[in-house]
Amino acid sequence: MKITFIGGGNMAIAMIGGMIRQGFTAAQIHVVEPDALKREQLSADFGVSCSDPETALPQSEAILFAVKPQQLQAVAKSLRQQINGALVISIAAGIRVETLSQWLDAYPRIVRVMPNTPALVQEGMSGAYATSEVNAADRELTGRMLAAIGEMVWVEKESDIDGITAISGSGPAYVFYFMEALQAAARAQGFGPEIARKLAYQTFAGAVKLALQSEDDAATLRQKVTSKGGTTERAINALETSQVRTTIIAAASAAAARSRELGEESTRSLEV
Ligand SMILES: NC(=O)C1=CN([C@@H]2O[C@H](COP(=O)(O)OP(=O)(O)OC[C@H]3O[C@@H](n4cnc5c(N)ncnc54)[C@H](O)[C@@H]3O)[C@@H](O)[C@H]2O)C=CC1
Ligand SMILES: O=C(O)[C@@H]1CCC=N1
């Protein structure tokens, strides 16, 4: 079995790294990437074969598009003669199956996936959508690949992928943002960078591990930290006063809206 990645950037690296750690062999993965330095790095890190976009694609069971949404139309059109019956998987934010299908001359076997970068350490969260034209074997291949890099869910409605993009696709960035803020808070308390990092990172790791292993939901776990009249209560009150919870919900909503907008922008090219 061979999977060819079109684009060897951040998300492809995370997926390939996770797949290799989970038992996919380097011989099963090929990457098409125009940047020679990235090609060298991918071969050195994971042993996978790489080629530039001018070279013909190897025969593959699956072709996974991992280029920017704005690049996908040109890249897909340039490769449409070389799909050769492979399952096409796209991870491009916003781009709808129907749009990509048209760029590939009405190609039917397409799965739209939204992964995230913790795939690199096999802790990814992916959502996948397939039309009824995608058969059980293609779903099985997609599921096997995504299960190798973390958890995955299938969604029935393609529009749910915009929501998944807003929560788990972009979500690691929200978490890193909070980690940056907690480190900055530690620095503000007078700790040096190393201790500030350790305090923030281990607090996240510990809280997440506890939440995953606990019967309690997150709100209950939070209440267990929060003593009446104590320190946490003061901090949570400050977060609520600043509407941090509402802001996080609004931020995710903005991300989902951007995903839908990327979809709309790409369909305009079909109208001309
Ligand atoms: N970074 C993330 O956390 C996530 C990204 N995505 C999606 O993954 C896709 C890639 O995103 P990133 O990896 O972050 O971007 P990136 O910019 O790191 O990677 C894109 C790669 O495509 C390459 N490329 C450009 N033209 C090409 C061509 N003609 N043929 C082959 N490769 C070409 C670029 O050199 C670059 O290495 C996007 O569509 C994005 O929406 C989806 C989920 C999460
Ligand atoms: O920011 C983006 O558009 C991509 C999609 C989800 C994460 N990164």
C-alpha cells in the first residue's frame, strides 16, 4: 500500500511522523514537495521518498492533498491526469468535496479530513466526511490511517467539518495560546523562563491527564480546585469578568465562519 502526500508542510509532517511511529513503513509513504530543504528533512527524519511536483506521481492507493486551501485548485488541476483511480483525501480547510471533485474532472472518490498537529505524537483528533460514492474499503483505509495518529470521528454532514476545524483543527493553537499566557503569568510572578515553562506545561499535562482519567466533568474538576473565599475563586472571577469563556466560544465561531468562507471563495472559481 502506498500513500502519496501532495505537500510536505507542517500538517503533512505531523501525520507522517505519527504514521511512521505507529508502524506504517517509510516505503508506504511518498511526498511531493517543491521545497528541496523540506524534501531532505522529510527523508532524513522519516526515511520516506520525496519528489518535486514536476516528477510523475508513483502509483498509489491514496493521494492526500496537504497544500494550502488557496493552492489546492492549481495543484489539483495539475495532477488530475495522474490520480489513476486512487482514493483522494483532502485536509485543506474549507474546501468542499464537490469543489475538489470538479477540479479533478468530476472525480468521485474523495474523503475530506480535518486532522490536527498532535498527530505527530499520535494524540491527534481528526474528523472525516465521505460522500456515498466512497466505498467501505476507502472508509476503512481512511479510518486506519487516522486511527494511527490519534482519535477520529466520521461525520454525516459535510458542514460539520467546518465545526471540527474550529474546535480540534485550530484548537491546539488555542491551547498553546493559553500555555503561553500561563508562562507569561509565571514570569510576572518573578520565575525564570525554565521554571515558568515547567510550571505551565506540567500544570496542563497534569490537568489534562486528570480530566481524561476522571469520572468528573471539567466543571466539577474545576470546582474541586476552587475553595470558597480562596485564591482560585479570585482568578476564575477575573476570567469570568473578562468574559474569557464567551470569547473562546466566539473565537471558535470565527474559525468556523472562516472555514465556510474559504469554501465559498473556492466555489467562486467554479462559476466563471
Ligand atoms: N497546520 C495545521 O494545524 C492544519 C492544517 N490543515 C490544512 O493542511 C493544509 C496544509 O497546511 P500546513 O501544513 O499548515 O501548510 P504548510 O504551508 O506548512 O504546507 C503546505 C506545503 O505545500 C507545499 N506546496 C506548495 N505548492 C505545492 C505543489 N505544487 N505540490 C506539492 N506541494 C506544494 C509547500 O511548499 C508547503 O510545504 C492546509 O490546507 C490546511 O488548511 C488542516 C488541519 C490542521
Ligand atoms: O489555520 C488553518 O487554516 C488550518 C486549519 C486548521 C488548523 N490550521
